Amino acid sequence: MLETNAVPNLMRPFAALALLAVLVVGPRATGQAVAEANPELAAARARLEQARDAHDAAYEGLEELILELEDDYIEITTGPDAATFRHQLVLAMHDSLDVARSRVDAQRSQGRPVLRGFRRQSLFEAFDGPVRAAAEIDERLASWVAHAVADDLSKRDSVESLTKDDLLRIVDDAFPVGMNWFVFWNEVFRGEQDEVTAYIETYKEFEEAGTDLMRVQHPERYGPRGEVAPPGMVVIPGGSYTIGPDRNGWTNTDARRVNLKPFFMDRREVTNREYSIYVNALALSKRDAALPRGWSQDSAGRAVYDATLEDHPVLYVSWSQADAYARWAGKRLPTEVEWEAAAAGLDGLTYPWGNAFKLGYCNGGSRQEASLPVESFPLGKSSTGCFDLAGNAWEWTATTIEGKNVDVLPEGLLNMVIRGGSFMSERNELQTRYRWAAPGHDTFASPRYTRPIGFRCVKGL
């Protein structure tokens, strides 16, 4: 096998892809069980296995080529007979100059322009055969020498007075002094070798097969045109959604059909740790206004919160604080319709996981004592791939209680819709259609506000 410093740059992505293949394919012995459980998944895994085998074979072929050429490179550059090898190459090219000149003269005699590309091709065709025949090195390396010299000479208008010493200087310059073979391979020689082409093609097929498998395993991460969701987000599919009715929330609303374009949504609520990164990125003068209830600042102005809750949803944030975070992250708060579409899905489910409440599917339904880390309830994940859309923390939306979507809070008394319930909620508040409201302009700093409100963000595709 190649040593570390011998691995060509072209091959280095393979290690990461190979690891990906191990992770997503798993033991091959499980293939039959997978096929019986999910034929589409089994087919995707089989394709990845085939692509991996083809890539492994191409890797071995490329590795073999590199090792074979190394010996010839050493002989022509630093070996004891290097001068003799180079002299043989020079003699072969010098004897072939007349052939190249004749072709160039014929082009001129017909009144056609003699461009550099034509001169280079004429010289290479004249040199290539004789050089490969004369040199006792791999013909691919010999052809490369012929091409390098032809390229250099093509810059000249005439090669009439060219001597063997001139050719020797060009050959010497083609092999930088002190450059080892593996650097030469990566930076100078590699070119369009068949083994390189095979490696690149099988690499692409391997990568595409891995992506296809990920799409089967996690369709929520890909948009309709193959758009990949940003880290921590999923794709909420576009389509016609039934929104409502709500008969037990803040107001009574009727069911209606709404057409939505696909969009990205955070797969879980923003955590205390994530929110602290945002606060600490602000100018010192702006940090105090961004602190949720219960947070403070240390002597250096950095946000201080209960470190044991870093993976819990940030709570008791105002609408403006949530909106500011979303803008800082390059996102926005979801509208009420977007939130409900993500929670209920195209089937209009009563709860994110189905139409019946199930204990152990969310942090709520029996008035729990406190929040839990996000993604603690994988069974409660929505059909769209989002966690914690029921319980743990109420979530802000960008919709007023009257149903108007806003980018900036209007002045005056204003109630903004919150959705999803919290760890304190009874079962009815955890339903996907249940809507409640909270004062948009309040800071929620006072303990009299008992509803723990957090948020998650969305983004257009």
C-alpha cells in the first residue's frame, strides 16, 4: 500500500466516501432482511455496494499505475543512468524535427495560417512514436515528455536552428529539480490517463449512489429539485394542506385548504446553546436586550445560563428576540400556516405522529415539571421530519391572532399566535390545530408569564 505522503490528492476524498459507505450500507449480510422490509431501500443499498466495488477496483488500478511509473520517473530524473535516458529522448526528437517542419511548411504552402495549436500538434505527432520507441520507460511517461517539449517549441515561430542542446534544456526543465514523484504526479503529470478517468467516473457514481441512498433514508432533507436542506433543517414539501379547524384554542377557526411552496424548517427548537452563540456574537451594547428570562452576563459581557440545559429549548424569549435571532441566522419565523403544515403534514394529522395521543411521544400531556433536551422523543417526529412540534416549548409564529402574517411587529396591543404546547400542556394543547396567543411586545421577563415560549426558524428554498 502507499505511504501517507504517497497518496495522490485525487484519491484523498475516497477515505471519507468509504467511511460514508460503511455507515450507510452496514454489514452486507443484512441485505436480504432489508430487501424484505423495504425494497426501495434495499435497491439503493445494493447500488451503493456495486458502486463501492467499482470504485475500489479503480482505486487499485490507479494505485498500481502510480507505483509502476515511480520507478521510471526515478530513472529519468535521479537514477544513475538518467543522463543516458534523457539523451535517448533528445536524439529521437531531434531526428523527428524534419517531419514536423514538413507538415508546417505544407500548411503554409496552402495559404493556411500556422497557429500555435497546429504547430504543437504537428510536433507532438512527429515526436510521440519515436520517443516511445527509443525510451526504455513507460510509454505514458514518454508520451508526456513528447507533449511537454512540443508545447514548449510551439511558442516559437521557427525550429530551423534548434540544436540537441536546446532540446535537452527543455527536457531538463520539464522535470523540476528536487521534486519527488508523488508531487510531480499531482502537480504536473497526472493528465488524462485511463486509470485517472476511471477513478473519477467511479468516484462520481459512488457519490451519487450514496446521495440516492440518503434520499431514500431521509427524504425530508431533500427538496423537489434535489435541494439539500441546510444543517439542522428539513424540507417541508409543497402541496395543498388542510389548515384547521380549531375549536378549542384562542379562537374558533374553520378548516380551509392552503397551497404552499416547499420550504426549509428547523428540525427542532432553537436550544440554549445555539441562542447563547447568537447573544455573544452581538455588540456588547445589544446583548442585555437579547437575554431571555433567567439569563445574565458575566464580567466580560458573555451570556450566562444554566449549562446543564444547553441542549434544552431556549425559553421565555420575546417575539422580537426570536425574530432577531432568526434574522441573524439568515432565516425567519414560520407563519402559522407553515407551522401547522409541518406539524400535521399533508394528511392533516391530529398530532405530529398520528391521530391518537400516545404517552412517551412528547414532553407534555400530563403537566411535566420541566423541559427536556430537544429530539428526546424520536417516536414523536412528524411526517415532515421535525421533532418536538408537540410539547417541550410553545413556539412563536409570524402570524397575529387575526391571521395576518408580519415581518415587523405593529405598534400597540398585539397578540401573536403560538403553537405546539409545552411540557406544562394538557393533551388538547398538543394537537396540531390548537392555536393560542401571547402578547407580542412583552419581554416575558416577569415570572407572572407561566407559558414557556421558544421558537424554531424557517427559510425559503
